Amino acid sequence: MEKPMRLKKIPQTDSIRELAHFWDIHDLTDFEDELEEVTESVFQREMLVRIRLPKNEFETIKEIAKSRGVEHTELIRQWVSEKVEAS
């Protein structure tokens, strides 16, 4: 007599790769008892914003970022976040 296949639990991870692999080899209907309805957004979308800067300001930002060991985009994101939080 065949034993029923023992199913794993749904992985508790944020890894898209791990979740994709899991759902490639499992069927959603086998986990109906573990599912719950979510009314709020699970993923936050980021918006891409392009800004124009004078070349000298851009070069200064790149130098500051390099001295801090971060990318210039991360430095700008930090500065914007600081301003938003201070408002």
C-alpha cells in the first residue's frame, strides 16, 4: 500500500527564489488549511524618480558617497528619507 506523500509546510521566507521553487513542486490546494486572506498590501512598491542636477553637484554627491562607502543613489535616498521624517 502506498503511503500518502508527506507535504512540507509553506516556507516562512521572503526569498522569491525559494518560494518559486517551493510552488513549482507543490500544489496550492494541498495547503488550503494554512492559507489566510490578507487585506493589506504585502509588498511595498518603490517608485523610480529621476532628477536633474548640475554636474558639479552630482560630482560632489558622488565624492561624498564614496567617502562614506555607499553608492551615490543610496546617499540621495538617505537624504530624502531624513527630510521626509523631519517633516
